[in-house]
Amino acid sequence: MDTEARRLIADAELRAERIVGAVRMAVAAILGTAFLVAVVGQAPEDDMVLARQFSLAVATIGGYLLLGLVAFAVSRPRLYRPWMSWIFATVDVGFVLASVVLGLNNAALPPNYAVAFPVVWLIPTVLAFGALRYNPYLEAYVATLLIGGLVLTAGFETVPGLAKPLPPPGLTVLFEGPPNVMRVVMIGLASLVLVIAVRRARGLLVRAIDETRRKATLTRFLPTRIADWVMTASAAEARIGCRQTVAVMFVDIRDFTGRAESLDPADLGVFIGEFRHRIAAAVAAHDGVVDKFIGDSVMALFGVPRPGKNDAGNALACGRAVLDALKAWNTERAAAGEDRVEAGVGLHWGDVFCGAIGDDDRLEFTVLGDTVNVAARIEKETKTAGLPLLVSRDLLDAAGASIEGWAALPDRPLRGRQRPVALFGLTGSTH
């Protein structure tokens, strides 16, 4: 476990100890209320044994309330230390065992009657506190103290200093060695289950921390949807990659070089950030993924990491949405006395190879193939054609779109290619 994970675990344990402190106070308050309702006023006034027992109960409940208050107060980042949990847990056990011993002495009962005292049934609560923490070793320690204390108190024939009159008739058989052994065994089994539960909870917490950090690392380099896919896919599946059919969109700002020359670097950063935000919003709204930002260009994909039912149609709609977003932006810029922003959008449909390469510290999602190159060339062609949006015939066909409203460009090879690509430009659109 690295340093950051340890810090997060320590923070979780601090919060857990604060909750345990609050629960202690609540337990004390509930026991005190129950004691007042069920016991006080119901016993004979001249019974000295019961009077001492009442005093002992009040002292125990008050002390437990004080312990909860102290634990709650010190469970703060600047005050709390990990060893305090061990002290509080030890005092928890001490309250139970001391109350049992003092109760036996006060009632003049033999030690095998220890389990008859109500305070013994606070043991499940003390053990349950461990389930709120994330330390199985502390839970095992508490269980060992409780079981060992009960054995020392009630498991032997004699305990020095305790009176041993004859027990009430008919009750001896319920408090002899075998029943008490079974009671201790059952407490031990409950403790074992809680230790396992706490260990499992801690393991789940550690794994959740690791997965969250890993996802946070991935999202620094990958789009959220791709990062989610890499997290859920096996390492082999993510890195081997696959061949699939996708829509690829490129968006590029016109005359960016001149704009960069005239703008202050800080203003240029704000300008690029606004541009990317608007394009990314349009892509996300149409179930696409921004693969990368390249200076003043944006590359987006539709159909990754897994193909959808209408990837081509979403890509086509996104191309129009990008033009609408730029038009709205230009309206805002005109109102502010700023110049227009012109951009070209190119879309293509075809097979690509996609997959993740690298390691968890630097993972990159890669899309390779001629389809990507063609989409980039189509975007460059928008400037030559004088149209803001160009798409390939392959994309229109895949989207099931009509060519109405689209102007067919003369067949000619794109730059760097020998075979021509049928292109269509959106007519009647300004941005």
C-alpha cells in the first residue's frame, strides 16, 4: 500500500473512531433511559444489595458516556493518533469486565454467575464497534480481551475476594461449566465473524481506493468513457485492441496561426479553452468521444469503445451541432466586439484499429487506420471547397441520410491519396 492509500485509510479510521464515539454516547443515553424506566422505582427501597447495584449501574453508564464524549472530542485531524483507538477499545472492555466483577462482589454470587448480569450483553455492542472501524487486528484484540476476561472471571471455580454462598435452587444447572463454555464459544464465534467482516471491509476499502486512483490517473490521459472501458476490460483486452467500424470527425480553426500571432498567450489560452469546451459539449451530446485535442484541432470518435446502433447518424448530427455551436459563439463574440471564428469539419466512416497502449502511469487510447487519415484530409478539403462541413459518401450511407441539402463535390483524389473519395458538402449553412 503506498503513502496516499495509507493516508486515505487513516482518514477513514479517524472518521470511524469519531462515529464510534458518538455511538458510545448514544448507547449510554439509551441504556440510561432504559435503566430509569425499567429499574428505578421498581425495587424495594430497603434492599441494600440492589441499591449498591443501582449505584454501580449509574457509574458504569456515566463513565461510558464520558468515554464516548472524550473519544468524539479527540477524533479530529490534529488531535487523533492511531494508538488512541486501542486505548478506547481497551477501556470499552474494561468497563464490561469491571462491571461484572463488581456486580458479582456486590451480589455475593459465585463467579460462574457472571454471564447473568445485564452488562455482559453489552459485549455484542463492544464487538460491533469493530465493524465500524477498518482494523481487523484491533477487532481480534478486543475479542481476545473479552473472552479472556470472561474466562478469568467466570471460568474458574474461585475468584479471590468474591463471596460464594449457595446458589439459588434450580439455577445451578444453567450456570455450570458446560453452559458457560458454550456462551464463551458463541461469543468467540461472533467475534471471528466480525474479524472476518472487518478484514473484508478493509480490503474492499483498499481496493476502492486503488481503483479510484487508477481511474483518476486514466482520466488524466483518456476520455472518461474510454477510461471506464479500460477499467472494466481486462488488461489483455484493452491492450490487444480490436478492429471495428467507427465515424471519425476532425474540427480545425481557420487561420489559427494569424490569430495566435496577434493574441497575448494568456488570451490565446482562454480562446482555445472556450473553443474546446464548445466542441466537446457537442460531441458528448451526440454520444461521441473526444479522442484528442491537437492545438486548434479536435479529433472525435463515434462508436468507441463499443459500437452503437446509430454511430454514423450521431456523427452526422454532431457535425451540424458543431456549426450551430460556432454560430452561437460568433453571435456572442460579435456582441462583445470580437472577430468571427471560422472552422472546418470533416467526417468519414470506416474500419479502424483501436486499443490502449502503455501502462497505468501513461496509457493512451489509439485509433489507427486509413479512415483516420481520410477524415483528416476531408477536413482540410473544407477550406478548398469553401464549405464548413464535408462528409464522405460512406458516412451518409451508413447514417441512412438523404443527399438532399448536400452538394456533391467533383471526384478527385485527396492530398496524399491516389483513389478519389466521394464527398458531399452541407449547403445553405453559415457559421
